[in-house]
Amino acid sequence: MAKQIPLVDYLVLGDDPHLVAHECTSCGARFFDRRNACASCGRTEFSQVALPTEGEVRAFTIVAFAAPGIPTPFVAAMVDCGGTSVRTNLINVPPDPEHVALGMQVRLATQVVGTDDEGTEAVGFGFEPKEG
Ligand SMILES: [Zn+2]
């Protein structure tokens, strides 16, 4: 199997891919990017928490125009994962209002987004509809 590296550092690969957030140990606010201080309370201590891999679509938009090289249309969404909002794209679903809805149940899915000269795969994530 090819060596794989996550496209973003809060994506954990392996047998059970999941997202990891930094959680403020003082107020519980969660952030995906690294922070020097909590945006909510200003404290500087964080712990790492694994997020549930399933969630619910809270907001979405169908993007028709994007930078050159990015295939459109695609679905940009906010997904609630156990109380944490994740900014993501919806994948493995037709990008139209008949197939995407608020409240839709989705789950984390990974996809290879590129391969370098040594064959190392860069892996990104999106959320796909949960069957059943
Ligand atoms: Zn805080």
C-alpha cells in the first residue's frame, strides 16, 4: 500500500480515520487549527479530542464558481459532529438540491487528492451520505 499523508494535520488516517480538534481545557471551545490562545476565553491550555465520524448537515451551499482547476459544482457544508462544527465538502453525492438537504446524516470519508513523485498519497476528507 502506498504511503499516505493527511492533507490537513487534524485528519488522522489509519484503520479508523477521524478528525481531531484542540479543545480548550478551561472553557471547552474547540478549534481545528493550532491556537496560541483560546478565542473564547484567552487561556492557553488545550487538549486533543477525537470527534465522532458521523454528523448532521447544518448548512450547505452548492458552489458553482471556484478557482481554476477546482471542479465545480461541489457542495460546501457545515457538519455538526457531536456538537463541534466542521467546515467540509460533501462528497460521493450529486451536487444538487435534490440530493443534499439540511439535517442530512453524513459520515467522514477520505479521498486521495494527489500523489507526489515518490508515490506518497496526500489524503483529504469530506463527508458522504450515511446509507440507511
Ligand atoms: Zn477557552
